[in-house]
Amino acid sequence: MNFYVMTLFPEMVRDGLHTSILGRAADSGIIGIEAVNIRDYTLDKHRHVDDYPYGGGAGMVMAPEPIKRCYEAILDKRGKKERPRVVYLTPWGKVFNQTMAKELAAEEDLVFLCGHYEGIDERILSEIVTDYVSIGDYVLSGGELPAMVMIDAIARMVPGVLTNEESGMTESFENNLLEYPQYTRPEVWNGEAVPEVLLSGNHQKIAEWRMERSIDRTLTYRPELIRGAVLDKKAQKYYKKRLSEADLPDSKDNR
Ligand code: 6GU
């Protein structure tokens, strides 16, 4: 799978994505990550990529022409008939999640457009963008970090990127349950022992304990996720038990 990132900060994207699991996948050719500098597609002597907003107001707006030329260079390089999906990173986009990561991982090529300043001229957006995506409800200075977040999450879903051992990690989130707690040596650390069951060698008991701790953690930190979880019989029974013992609100909240 190939990722093309249109950006004013190509080295940030390149450096950020060539470590660890993604670096390994890129080196082995399973994924390609290409950061393309929009500024290389300007035509004026000073290589301007932005200009004042029509109608006035603070900040600058990225001009359409360099982006158009940058996009066309990517299309030429790619040399295919169908147009690729183009993701524009913006706080007003649809909020990214694991389901979207999985869906986008089925694409052969993906193009990301990273904005800066006060935004991008609407005419180039309506011409090339197919997906408007945000990574959460807060404002960042540009689209590079969101693009890198998305590429990491999407690339992990591409077959061959994760080893067998690594691929377990994603499944729990797909199942809408949070990870259970993990422990390693020493058996007692800082006066606290590893839960006995994990030393028992009883794999069924261990699986059951982990399932229960996943449910506990999800109910504590992300209770809204549980609705989408697929629970087997035992897990359902435990979940119902947990609900039946749910704390009544404190008396102070109960006035
Ligand atoms: Cl995609 N872009 C920017 N600039 N800020 C964001 C965002 C994207 N998602 C959340 N905040």
C-alpha cells in the first residue's frame, strides 16, 4: 500500500514514520511512504504557498494552484487510471477510529493533504478531496501529526505489516474492549505481587481473568464502548454481575 502526503514539512512526516514497525514495513516494501513538498510546486520566485484571505480576517490561506500541481505530480507518478482517495486533515472532519483505519487499509493508494495557516482555498478542496477527517476534538497547528497518526493506524491493518505476535494487540480494540493489565518480572515489585492466577499455568483461568479485567477497565474508563462489544456467554455473565453491583450515586450527588 502506498501513502502519499502533500505537506509543507516533508521531513517531519518522513522522519516520524520511518521508525519501529512502520519503518520495518517500509524497508521491506510492504508499504511506501512518500512525503511530497507542496512548495516544490509553486511557480513564483519566492515560492509562496499562501496568501491573504478574501473578505479579510486573521491569518493566511493556502493557495490552490501549488496543491493542484503537487496532486497532479502524484497522479503522474502513480500512473493509474482511477483517482485515489484524498484525505484532508481538518478539525471539522469525521472523527477517525479503528473501523475507518481498517476500511482505508483496503485501498491501494491513499493521498493525504496537510493544511496550515487558516486553511486551504475551498476550490481545491472541492476538486480533489474525497474524505474529510479529524483525529479528535482539539485544534492542532497543522495536518502533519493527524496524517501520521492515521498512517500508523492504517498501515498496521495492512496484511504483513504486523508479525503474528504483534497482531494480537489490535484485536482487543476491535472488539470494543480495552486491554487487560500486563505484568513482567520481577514477581514482586515495590511491595506489589503479580496476580496469582497469572503464575498458575491454568490457561482457561488466565483467559477468564483477563476477560474480566478488560470488562472492568472498559466500564471504568470507556463505558460507552461496551455497547459495541461482542461478549461470549461467560463474559456476558460477568458483565451483568458488574452492572448489578453498580454503585449507587454518592449521597452528595443525590440531592
Ligand atoms: Cl485533522 N487537523 C488539525 N489541524 N487539527 C486537528 C485535527 C486535524 N484533528 C484534530 N485536531
